[in-house]
Amino acid sequence: MRLVRISVENFRAVRKTAIDFAPGLNVLHGPNDLGKSTVATAIRAALLTPPGSSEAETYASWFTAENPRVELTFADNHEHYWRIKKTFGTSSSSSAELLHSKDGKTFTSDSKGRQVEEKLRTMLAWGIPAPGGKGAPRGAPDSFLATALLGAQTDVDGILEISIAEDPDESGKLRLTRALAALAQDPLFKRVLDTAQREVDSFFTDTGKRRRGQSSRFKEAGDRVNLLNAELDERNRLMQASQAIEAEVSALRSRHAETLAALNDAQCSWRRHSAAALSTRSDVRSRIGSEPTRRRWGVSMQRSGAHRRSPLS
């Protein structure tokens, strides 16, 4: 199946848009909240969602009360063109129509209403039974291929966890089996598959058990893990030693800062005492140098000299 064109109106955050798809890979890109994911949801709705279902209620426009509308044109494997027209809403206001064209220009009505869903699910063969049939989903239709091909980009876990064994219909398994069988005939795929098988054989025996012995890849991996664990332990030891040295350096820096502070205090104290001593010395010199002081000093010296001479007189 190849998508050709989609037009969307009043669908969630999209007022109106139309996209023509080119052959091959197409990429929708742009800033957030532009409506890229909404367009992808509209494609899923056109292909899988009955227009009057409860799931269709989630497609309501954010801006108007008008019903959401989607028109999707695609080409099948025989290059026949199909156009799906759906209006989503209540059972009375919803509608679905499938049109067919051989040239992609002139379309004629093929089916309407519930028959549209039945024919689409038969054409797609994605593992989803027809509406109302045995095993048909009551809520949003889903299957392995539907999720893998049209899953929301935010639902990565859902895409990885879903299993084709859970499909309610066998059509998806048959389609995937045929696709893989056709792919297996491709030379490049064969080389890739052979390489992958050789890798598997190097790890496991024919019975699926792990290979053992010195040549076992698991032994090589185990040795490598042990070596990496030893390197990790050594790095942890070095890191702890480095942290201890860092703590010691930090303590020495603190002691150095405290010593500098004490030295600065001692220098300030020495300057104060030196200044005080110089001031006292200057004051003493001033007092000695005054006239009354010299006279008193002289009388004192004379008395001291007489006292020393008295024994000789």
C-alpha cells in the first residue's frame, strides 16, 4: 500500500490541511504543536476507526463544533487507487464511504457505512477482524502491524511490548509470514541473515544451550566483565585515595590560613609595642633634656661623688 494524499478538517488541533505524499519515504517535520502527530492519528482513523465509535469522540475539534473529517487516498499493490471519506461523530452525524479508481483521477463509489470497515480490514490484512465479528475489538482497533506501522511516537513501550501472538485475527500473521518469505529471497537479506545466524551459533548450541569452554563467547564476555570489574575496583581505590589527599590538602590549607592570621596578629601586636616603646623612650629623653632635670641630675651626681670621697678625707 502506498499513501497518495490526505486532507483533514476540524480534527483535534488541525483546522484544515492537505498533504500530497511522494513515492518512497516521506517525513513530516516542523516545530512542536504544529500538528504532525495529529496527521498521523488522522491516517490511522481513516484506515481503522469506525466513524461512530467511542474512539471517534477523541477526534473532536479544539476550535469548532463541526464534525472532524478525513479523506485519505492510497494505492494498493496492484496500483488501483482507493479513497476513504469519513466524517466522525454520533451515529446520526457520522459517515464513511470508500471509492475506487483505476487511474487515480476518476473515482466511483465502492461501499458505504459498515461495509467500508469490513473491506478496509480485509484489504489491509493487519490482524483486525471486521467490526461486530468474532474477536472484533469493542474499543479502538489494534494489532501488531497496526501498532508497528501507525503507533504514536510517544508510545515506544507499547510498540516494543506488543506481540503478534495477541492479534485477534490471523490475517496479520499470514501477511507478515508472506512478507518475510519474500524478503528471504533477497541476496542482501540472505547475507545479513547468514551473518546473524553465525553469531547466534557462536553463542548457543543447536539445542539452544549456552556454549561453554575456553572458546565460548560467553567465556570471553565473562573474562572481559571480570577485567572491567577489576579496573573499576582499582579506579575506585584511586578515587578514594585522591579524595583522602584532597581532604588532607584542604586541612593543610586551613591550618596555613590560621597560621597566617596568627602571624599577622603577632606582627600587629609587635608594631603596637614597638611604637609604645619608642614613645616612652622619646618622653624620657625629653624629660632628661629639660633644665630643672639637668640641675637635679647634677646635684644628685655631686652628692654621689662626695659620698664616695668621704672615707679618704
